[in-house]
Amino acid sequence: MFSRACQYAIRAAVLIALEGRNKRRMSLVEIAERTGSPRAFTAKVLQQLARAGILESTKGPNGGFDLPPAKAKKVKLSMVVKAIDGDQVYRGCGMGLPYCNPKKPCPLHDHFQEVRDELRDMLEGTDLHTLSLGLEKGKAFLKR
Amino acid sequence: MFSRACQYAIRAAVLIALEGRNKRRMSLVEIAERTGSPRAFTAKVLQQLARAGILESTKGPNGGFDLPPAKAKKVKLSMVVKAIDGDQVYRGCGMGLPYCNPKKPCPLHDHFQEVRDELRDMLEGTDLHTLSLGLEKGKAFLKR
DNA sequence: GACATTTCGGACAATCAGGTCCGTATTTTT
DNA sequence: AAAAATACGGACCTGATTGTCCGAAATGTC
Ligand code: FES
Ligand code: FES
């Protein structure tokens, strides 16, 4: 469904949103640790998110990545996915035709469009702040 | 969403089901042509489907791949997808945790499970015969 | 039996995704 | 000013996916 990189991005982003509520800034090392993601690779992914304007990064001692709650409420999951994987996953044709075109559809179109649209709605309707709430009190987990 | 190989598999399978209704057997060359897929690679994919028992293959002159309507009605899309990509796409965790486990869920679980289950239902509820019907009279297309 | 047609399967090549390493730039602390 | 901590970015490695090629095996036709 989502690429490895994108999955790391989501995990990291939710975690950063969580700590952002305590006004904490998170270092790469801590993020990689708590999301169970490879450190160097996660760095690349976070840089992409920073460049996309999804989160802030600061260099130097006590630097790291952060995302204040106000912004976390505005950042939808779709933005994270799009920044890493593009929008092919929730806009593309299920059978791999160049673009999904309802005027010249693949045989799967009608069936596929429904679930793809629900995916899109879900991604566009879910923000990082909301997801971070689920992380409190051991209700949800970022690694196992 | 689905791998390239899996998309070729679906296109080919639907086409074979279509011609199966005319008791026709299709050669690799014709399949590749009409689905706009690379010939040699499609061969591999079709062999996988044949080995998985999803369609029949016959060597020699007038050989090729075939799928009688009776069987096409029983072959669900989920079987094709599973044979090529495995079932991770409609069973796995959206954030990449080893297995989706509602007892120890990722923050996205509740949201994700819904659309993933709809995808599963769609794949398990759609058979190749039904899809091939859509292909008649230029209502749907396998390539553009 | 010879030949043509077709799938089968292994070896290979190219491209891409996932991942590491390391030096550089920037900022804070001392 | 020096040192330490941190993100940045490029080069590189590795494995998977995508794709090609070609000989072998099977089967129908003459
Ligand atoms: S054309 Fe294939 S999903 Fe719309
Ligand atoms: S645990 Fe992540 S989707 Fe179920």
C-alpha cells in the first residue's frame, strides 16, 4: 500500500506531533529509536518532510524536528503520503493504466474507484494531531 | 497499490476470461499485445498464475492460456493478487508494523482497517467472469 | 519422423527502492 | 575561539522488481 519510506514518515510524523504537544523537539536518534526505523534512512525521509514544509528542523545542539500542535492539526495524512509516495496510490488506476480515466476506464474501475476514494477521504480527513492523541496511555504503538 | 507484475496479471486474466467465453485459447503474444504488457515479463507472470492453478496452460501449436467461464466465475481477484503480491496489501498494517494486530494497534489502525477491509471485500467479491463482461462493446479497456 | 509452434525455466541485465557512510554546514555551549 | 551536537547532502552499497534472451520441453501437423 504505502512504501517503506512513507511508513517511516508517518510513524515519525505522528511521534513528532505527540512530543510537539509538550513543546519538545526530537532528535533524529530519538525518533529512529522510538519508531523502530533505520536511523540514516529515516534522516532522508525527515529531510523530505522538512523540505515539503510539513515539519520544522533545527540544527545544532538541542536541535531536531518539531511540529507544534496548531500545525499538526492542519497537516493531513494525505500531505505526508503525497510528499513521499506521490498521489498515485489514491488517484492512480488499479490495473496500471497511465491515468485513471472514467471516460475510458479499465474493467476494474467502478469497483476500484470506490475503495480508492474511501482511502483518499480517510487520508485527507485524518490529521497528525488526532493520530498523536491515540498514542497516549499505551492505547497505540509505533513499534513492536 | 499493486505491483506492476500484479497489474499485468489482472489485465491478462480478465482478457483470458473474456476469450474463454468463446472457448478460445490465447497465446502469450496475443495477450501481451492486447494488454499492452511486455511480452517476456508477462510470460513469467502467467506461469505464476498457471502454477497457482488459476488458469490452464497448454504447450504446442494452438497452445496458450485459457480459463473456462465456469472457472472464471470462481476465481476472485483476491486470488490473483495473492498469487503475485501476497496478501499484505489487504491484510497488512498501514504503518508497516510486522502484522496488523488490533490488540496492539498502530495509531492509524482504526482508520486504516476500514478502508483495507473494504479493499479486501472488493477483491474477494469480484470474479474474473464479471470483470470480463465489462470488457464487451467497448465499455472498458485493457490498454490505452 | 521431421518440423513448426508454443510454453517453461534458467541466466542475465537494468532500474529502482531501501539503506549506510561520511564529510559539511549550522548552531549552542564553554 | 574551540568544541560539541545536530541536521544536511552526496556517494555509495545492496537487494528486489522489472524486464530480456535463449535453449529445452512439449505438442500438434504434415
Ligand atoms: S481507469 Fe482503472 S481505476 Fe479508473
Ligand atoms: S496495526 Fe496498523 S493497521 Fe492494524
